[in-house]
Amino acid sequence: MAQMTVTQRRGRRIMMTDEERDAFLGEQRTCRVATVSADGRPHVAPLWYVWHGGSLWLYSITRSRRWTQLGKDPRVAVVVDDGTEYGQLRGVELSGSVVPVGEAPRTGEPCPELADVERLFAAKNFGLEEMVHDGRHAWLRLTPDTVVSWDFRKLGGDFAR
């Protein structure tokens, strides 16, 4: 797994362990990806993903605003979170720069780096054994520079501290 710089200083009590983070990212389906336009405006949109090998793998439409912005500035911030009640909130924020992997758009040309990722994505999101390519999406890999996590369930109902 790639080395990640964790800059979380506050809230160490509620920070997830590496194992908790990996399990959480493995079970969730949707993340919110924040990109920046040329004029500095943020753009946030939901996207399905797979967490594999210390990277967040994003499957994005290549004709999207997100893809265009990332072609000009590959920096992103991504949030995956869960919970409805305050004491149940948990999540992970990852940031860094994305790198395209495989052909864009993806048509299924052999790409060994994507074999496990596509198998996991197809099973997780579609219940399939193999990825179906539509010729509109492509892969982006985020190996985060910064990871911050929280799990309010660790507070045990003590929210005042």
C-alpha cells in the first residue's frame, strides 16, 4: 500500500484505524468528488468508486464537467460518509491528484492494472463478475496525499468533549 500522509491533528479520539478505514471504504458505494474550475469555482458531484490497493478508483463519464476540470487541474478532494444521527456519523476525506488509467473512454482493451479494480467494481455495483464497458466512462486513480477520518460512534454518546 502506498504511503499516505495523515495530517489529522484534532479528533484523534474519533479517527479510524487503517483497518477501520479500509473496511469502511470497501463497504460504501458513493463518494462526493470536488474539483475546481479554471475560474476557481468548486464543483462537487457524487460518483461510484472502488477502494483498492491504497487508492480510490473513480469511474467517470469522460464528457462530464468533472473530467474536463480534472484534465486541466488534477487536484481533488473526495468525501465518503455515512450515518443519519450525530452519534452515528463516520467518514473519510481523501485529497490529492488523480491520474487517468487505461484508455479514455474505456472500451475494455486489456489493462492489467485495471483487472482487479474492474472485477471489484462490477461485483460491488452491479452484481456482475465482469465489467461491462459502455464507451463513455474511464478510470481515474486517486492515491491520496492526505486522509482524514472520523467515527462519532467512538464517542459513546459523549458529544460534549
